[in-house]
Amino acid sequence: MKANDVRKGTVLLHNGAPHRVMDFTHVTPGKGQAVVQTKLRNLMTGSQTEVRYGSTEAVSVAEVYAFKATYLYADGDLYHFMNNQDYEQITLTGELLGNDVHFLQEQMEVEITTFEELPLGIKLPQTVILTVVETEPEMKGATASNSPKPATTDTGHTLSVPAFVKQGDRLIVNTETGEYLSRAD
């Protein structure tokens, strides 16, 4: 593939490791050759780097494989999934999953991405429903009704919620940002 054809979300091979294109800009200077400035995230380490390619330079596209899997259970820092195609079990570490562990629920369908049969991570559904297990009680007569307060969910995720949310409420939470969207009930 030519660097000119790179788009956001493309997975490239850079220094032998898969990198996802997070952002790219075509730069055409007044003098000289056009270049493509990219911001890449290493899918194995999570680190980001900026790389500049000549617009006609050839870049290698990484062959990543994604498949649907069902989350089964957690055993300490190990999280067990079942491949929906061949029913094989896959175990991922909490370190690999990062903050995504706060959104996992039993029997949830996710997408697992692999590179050369090594798991790189999971893609969660856009939203999940979580239950509030701890938050400050609503203050009676408070006039600043839009001031947020912290809440902790049944999965251990902490987020800011409106003042009217109370313990036991079920919330719809965005898995990409971790933010409160609305009450589920």
C-alpha cells in the first residue's frame, strides 16, 4: 500500500510490530515532495509514535485477525473467553485488557484481535449497563442540581454521575470514554 492511501484505523507494520493509525495528515510543502504525517499506536505495547512517510513510499499492512468471543469468567488477573466459531477457550491477562476489565460482564460478546496468533486486545460493545454500588447520598435542597459526584459500579469502575443517581441505580455507560450516558431503568 502507498502511504498516500493510509487511513485512520489502518493497521501497519512498523519496526516489525503492528501499529494502528490513530491520525494522519497529508502535508504538501511549497518545495519538495508531499509527505504523510501519521500518529501510530503500537498494538502490543500501547505506546504512541509519530512517523513521516513520503506520499509514494510503500508501507506494509499488518495482517491482524479478529473474531467474536464470549466472556466467561475471571480467575484472579486472568480473564477467560470462548471463541464463538470453534468454542476454544482463550485466556487474557488484566494487563493486556487494561481498563476494559471494568466493563466486562458474563456472557458479553466481544471481538478479540490477534496478530500472528498473539492476542492484542478486545473490542467491547459501545455501551454497557452497570449497577452503582457506592455513591454519596443526594443532598436535600441542593440548588446546584447539575454538579456531578463520584460513583463506583459493581465492576469497580469509578465515574462522575449527576446528583440524582443513588446506590442501586443501573446506568448506561460508554465503554470508550467510561462516561455516564443515562439511567437504564
